[in-house]
Amino acid sequence: MISEKLQKAINEQITAEMWSANLYMSMCFYLKGEGFDGFAHWLKKQSEEELDHAYQLADYLMKRGGKAMVDKVDVVPTGWGSVLEVFEHVYQHECHVSELIDKLVDVASAEKDKATQDFLWGFVREQVEEEATAQGIVDRLRKMGDGALCYLDGQLGARQ
Ligand SMILES: [Fe+2]
Ligand SMILES: [Fe+2]
């Protein structure tokens, strides 16, 4: 059985993952509107991944006898100035999520809940990948410049 405190913290992370899903969907709509179907596709996949993170957290919580909740999700940004600006925001946001996950591990540790700590290491590792992937896209956008936007749009559009 999971503690009340940890249940509350995991439910807050579920809301944060859903907010991330909405943020990436908002970015998807923006870039689709700008004619970048490939970048938009990548962000749609990213959004789906965030919803899956929310589900994984809820599933774990319920396995431990807790109650998963869908709470109010705050409004997300809707406008960006360029493709680079979008992906810089993705990178910053993933760094922020990494901090949230770290804090969640701290709560699990304070509650002496080993199973939750073990479960959360998967999320800690996932954040390393999320940050590196976003940083990689930002690097390519910066180095290759606007002339390569169509090429990169095609590349990211191939995300499975
Ligand atoms: Fe996530
Ligand atoms: Fe993420």
C-alpha cells in the first residue's frame, strides 16, 4: 500500500505529464499551421508519449492500492516565433520535467518506499534520453540553419 503523501505526489506528476502532452500538441498545431508537417508529426508522437507516461504512473499507483486521478490541467502556451524557438522550449521543458521526477524520487525516498523508487528509476533514465534527444534537435537546427529546415522536417517526420 502506497502512502497518502506519495499518492498525492504521483497524482501531481500525472497532471504534469498531461500538461506536457498538451504543450507538445499545442506545438504540433503551431508547426502544422506553419507548413512543417514533419516537425508537427514528431511533436504529436511526443505528446502521445507524455500521455503514456501519465498512464504508466496511474497504472503503477493502482497496482500499489492507490487511487489515480485526472485533475485540472492548466492552459498551455500557443505561440512561438520559429521552429528553433519551439525546440529550445521542448529542451527547457524536458529539463524541468527531469527536476520534477528527481523531486518525486526524493518523496519516495523520504517515505522509505523502495518499490516506488525502483519504478521511478525508469523515469529518471527516460529523462536522460528526453533531454539528449531535444538537445540534439536544437543543435542540428542551430548548426544547419534555416536552409536545412525542409530537410530536418523530413527527417523528424520519419519518427515511428
Ligand atoms: Fe514524460
Ligand atoms: Fe518528455
